[in-house]
Amino acid sequence: MKIYTKTGDKGTTALFGGTRVPKHHIRIESYGTIDELNSHIGLIRDQDINTHYKEVLIHIQDRLFTIGAILATDPEKAILKSGKARLNIPKVALEDIERLEQEMDNMNDALPPMTHFVLPGGHQTVSFCHIARCVCRRTERLATALHDISPLDANTLIYLNRLSDYLFVLARKLSHDLQADEIKWIPEKQ
């Protein structure tokens, strides 16, 4: 398989199903940002962190590939005339969302209560989590904009929302594990 096809040289790209759209289409922006997020999560996974976190991050990366495939599919061509799915793309399951929630609950149990907003930083690995969290929020904004035009399965949007929360809690837990300073945001008096 060649990496370059030259079919996108005029500023369009094909969705699964064959529909060509401009490369700046909200659907392309959405799954392109999923890809960016997935790369940032790979960067977190490459750090010297607990094996369990790495396993969870691999599962998250798998789910993001699934979401990317969902977003890259023309919904009008996803179903054949017979009613069968054209592509066998799994959906985001309630269990995927619950897994993120359980992971957050487990990490939160080992953390002191949060009383203030926290400034991103304190350790490079923690900063990578915060960058991924911000990219996840951007992904969510794009996916909800796409949802307004072309409705998505509710679990896809819920998963992205939970994932940004997970990345925040992971940042806090890694700050704790790495004994990094967690600097509270206390607004300066004017």
C-alpha cells in the first residue's frame, strides 16, 4: 500500500464510503483532532509511568481509533440498502465510559481533595497529560459541532467528555506519584 495517493492534491479527501469533502470539513477537523489527541496520549504512555496506566492508555487509544473511524464515515453511506452496516465499525460502549469513571474513582481515592483549580505543570509527564486534556476538549468541541450538523451516537460524545476528566485526574495522580508540586490557582488580589 502506498502512503501517498495524490487524490487529495486539490484539497479534498474521501470519507469511508467514498464521499469526497474539503479537507477543512468539520468531519475531517473532528477526526484529525482525534488523531492528534491519540498521538499525545501515546506520548504520555511513553513516559516512565505505572504499567496499569499504560494499559489503560492503550485501551483509550483503541477507543480513539474507533471514534476516528466513526467520524470518518459518511453516515449516509454507512448503511447498505439492505439495512446492513457497510463497515464493521464498533461503537463506543457504555462499558468504555464506565471504565474511565472507575479509573478516575480509583485514582481519586488516593488523592487529597481538590480545593482549588490547579495550574498545569510540575513535571513533564504531568504537563503532557494537561496538553492531552486540552486537545481532548478541543476534540469534544469539534465533535459537538459536527453532532449539530450530523448526529453522532451519544456514547461518542459522553466518552470524549469523560476522557478529558480522566486526563485531568491522571495528571493529578501522576503529580502525586512523581512527588511533583501541584500549584493551586489562587487569584492574585488587585
